[in-house]
Amino acid sequence: MSAEPIAQSEPPLRERYVQAWARWLARSVDALLILGVAFGVWYGIGVYWGLGVEFGLTHSENLDWLLTPSVQTVLVETFVFVVLMLIVEPFFIGIAGATPGKWLLGIRVTRADGRNLGYGGAFMRTLLVIALGLGFYVPFLSFLTMVVQFAIVQNGKPATWDEILGSKVEHRVRPSLVWLATLASVIGVRIAMQWDRISERFG
């Protein structure tokens, strides 16, 4: 038997709080999945570039700027992540109403009448999320927009992008074990990704 959706009209404070954190955790899961795709893209670029060097079509020094940590490399990596997000997230939300992270945390996004957004509608939603909820990943601006949108959802109101598009977000209760396992997985993967830096600092 599936859990009943939590009503969106003025839910109790505790449920609003849970919903806000569920959306944050779901996006964290999706971000890690997109990062995995991004790593695959960079690996493909590396293989392609390696073949180019081997056959004398280019020089290995031409890629040094991308391998050396700098503002430029961060901008390129962020750009690739955003492009992948604009491709992957609308695909899942437009067709199924939920990304893997949203499905895991019991979240579904639809039109007001309950139909799926379709790729076009989901694309516009993701674009608005990047602009109004993630601040285009600009430091401080990103933090500020996330805090503002978190507060809006916690107060029982639709996030700004859902208000603009008229989309509806449904929440279903998930067991505490799902929450704990998801949170532990996100933290564990994040630590693993930064392990080299952590080892250098404390090792």
C-alpha cells in the first residue's frame, strides 16, 4: 500500500519543515548523479584527447589549462554541470514527474491538473531553479537564493519557479530509514570525492 500524499494547502509546521529538507536532500542526490555523468564526460574528453596526442593531431600541453586548478577550470566545470542538469533533470521530471532523488524522497512534480510537465515545461522549471534557487552557482548568491527558497517552502508556499509556472509539488511520507540511508550516502560520497584534499590537510 503506497503512502498518501501530504496535503499542500497549509500543512502543519513539522510537515512543511520535512518537505523543505526533503527537496534539499533530493537535489543533493541528483547533483551527485549528474556529477557522475560529468565525470564520464571528462573521461571521454580525456580519452579523445589522448588519442589526438598519440596520433599527433594535438599536443598534450594544449590541455594543461584544464588540468591546472584555476578560476577558468571551475567555470568550465560549472558550465558542463549546468548543461548536463538542463538535459538530465527535465528528462526525468518531464516524463516521470520525478528525478531519482525526488522519487527516493517521495516528491513528484506535475502540472496543476496532475499531468506531467513534458520536457519543455520541465526544462523551463530547471532553468528557473538554476537562476532563482541556485543563483547560477555564483558563490554567496547561490547560498542566498537557496536560503530564500528554503524559507518559502518551509512556510508552506510554492517555490518561486512553481509559482511562476503553476506547477504542483506532491510529497509522500518516506520511512526514517530512507532518510538516514540517503543522508549517510550523500555525506559519504561527498567525503570520498574530497578525500585527497582532506588527507593533505589532516594527513
